[in-house]
Amino acid sequence: MNAGEEKSQKTVTNTFSWPVFDESDVNVVTEVARSGAWGNPDCSGLVEKFEKEFAAYCGSRFAITCANGSVALRLALMAAGVRPGDEVIVPPYTFIATASVVIECNCVPVFVDIDPDTYNIDPVRIEEAITPRTKAIIPVHFAGLACDMDRIMALASKHNLTVIEDAAHAHGGSYRGRKLGTIGHAGSFSFQSSKNLNSGEGGLVVTNDEQLYDRINSLRNVGRVKGGMWYEHHFLGCNYRITQFQAALLSTQLKRLDVQTATRDANGRYLTELLRDVPGVSPLVRHEEVSRHTYHLFMFRYDSSFFNGMPKRDFVGRLIEEGVPSSGGYPYPLYKQTVFQEKNFMCYAIPEEVDYTKVFCPVAERACSDEAIWIMQHAMLGTPQDMESFARAIRKIQEHC
Ligand SMILES: *Cc1c(COP(=O)(O)O)cnc(C)c1O
């Protein structure tokens, strides 16, 4: 094959499918359909069964399902007892819900930059951002890589803050052998269709705190309380329940999660190894406390100076042409969104003096514009040969740029 032919051939030939399911998933959903018990107004039955299974899997006392991962974060924050005007520390390199739920609780999101090695919230910057009004921190285990929870929990206890882990990328991941989501006061998960455990939509909060559990349990079910009457509403909640279809699917999907997570973790380590001597490509740093990375995304930092100055978006275009399921991720940090820049919060109140046009997090800015490349989780479920093909694709782009 001459150089021209090699260049025109796609390097990655496997196509990766998601979600993964078989007849067992189809059967449980069919059974729910046949039963006629589609909804679950008291969150018992299959919903409670899945909650117990997920809590046991995480090693947590309680788990509460709800409509989606955004609502899960919101309920955890509401239940933590935040008051209007309280400040909540969040990273700027994340999905919007991490910050928007703070505003929905009439609190102020305070954006704290990420660590350039991990792209997770930087504990040094957290400490600098703490004020007497700080009430909570929402660390995001971005891509499924655990945050520096030792330092975050130490800061939280020193300053009496609530920690809500956003584990939307991190089902089955762990830190010093403890499941992500169970280290802070509460942890939230998403079961949206792109996530590592999915039922189309859905969310869940884990906690070991019985008071938080009771409150979240009530808030997701229109403020009803255990032992109370149907027309008895104690708190300003809403209907955030999931259906029996979702719960049935989650129970069967959960059976696959541990093996899938182990596969992604092994593939992630292997791909990191394969890319070690590719100049201009640096996988994010995995510290030894990270006992299991879920690789919801395999992320690496791209340095265009080793690719003849090729801009990140062109590099991503080439990766996709080569068949690598990949993306350049967020084009700009969260605080740059119009909703924050113009404070388009509708009925929610934020103090006059808060001005997101003044926020600047240089590490997140650089990650978005120049550096961060994502390979998607379903591709990380492939074989070691697939990982080799990703590394080959990257080398090929480097040779032909
Ligand atoms: C997906 C996601 C959420 C919210 O989940 P939804 O189920 O889509 O509402 C929250 N945080 C992060 C980091 C996410 O990626």
C-alpha cells in the first residue's frame, strides 16, 4: 500500500454500539407492559427493588431514584438545607446542571478552576474561593476520574460545608476502594441515555444520612412523607418519580455495570500506555488513589505544536474520519453561557453584584479551546485491539499533518 492509499483508509473498522442489551432487557420491559403497573405512585415495587440493589452495589445506606441526574443534584442540594444567597462551589468544566441547580435553589454558583492534570476541580482554588457564605461544594468526577476527595472532605469539615458529589459520569468508579458518590454527604447519578448505566432518562441520589434520605424521598414525591396520607404534603417537592419501565431496565442493566466498568478501566490503562510515547498527546493524570476509573470519557490533552499547528477542531475532524468515536467536548467553559453572562434566571434571584462576565478560569478556557479531546465510553468497551487502532489512528494523523 502506498502512502496515499494508507491515508485514505479508515484506521478503526469496529463500530461500537450503545446501549448494550439483549432479550433479558426486552423481557423485563415487556413484563412491566403486561402487568399494567406502569407507574409507581408510592415508589415501591420495582423502583424500591432497584434502589436497594444500587445502594448495595455502592455500599451506601440509601438510594433514591428520581426523574434525571439534574433533579438528583437539585434534590440533594435542597435537602442539604441551603438558604437563599448561599454560595455553592462548582467547576466550570461540566454539564450545565452542576451549576444551574444551584440557581434553582436561589443560591450562587461560584466557579472554581480545574486542575490541569485531571480536569477536575482544583482543591487549592476551592480553598481560595471559600467565604463565610459558602455552604456546599459540588465536585464532579469528570469523565469518571475521581476528584481529590481527601482534600475536598478535609476542606468541607474545616469549613462546615456539605459535599454533593456529581457522579453522573462515575457509576461503579472508586477512590481508595470506596465507590464514587458515597464519600461526600450525598452523591448524584444520571441514567440519561449516554451515561454508563442508562434507562433512557433517570437519576438517583445515594446517601448514608437518614435525614437527607427522608427529605429527598419526600421532595421527589410531591412532599409526601412516610406513613402520611396521599393528600398530605409536608415540603415543597414535585413529581420527580421514575416509572416501573425504567426501574426494570435499570435492574437488568446494573447486572452488566461492574464487568463493563472493569473493561473500560483496563482499556483506559492500556490506551494510556499505548499513547505514552506519542508526543503532543497526554492522557489525564490518574493518581494512585483512583482505584477505578469509569472512563465515561477517555480524555487526553492535545498539543497542536506536535501536529504542525493543526487546530483542535481539525484534529477532532481527522479522528472522526479515522473512525474514532470522539469529540472536542465543551467549546467554552460553563460561565460563558448566555444564561450566566446575561443572568437570564427568570424567577430565580441572585444578588445584584454577582457578575459572571468577570469570571475567568484559564485552565478550563484552555481545555475547551485547545486541549481537551474526548473518546466516548462505548468505544472504551471495545477490545485491546480496538485500543491499538485508536493509538494507530492518532499516530497516522501525526504522520500526515
Ligand atoms: C448528564 C449529567 C448531569 C445531569 O444528568 P441528566 O440526567 O441529563 O439530567 C449532571 N452532571 C453531569 C456532569 C452530567 O454529565
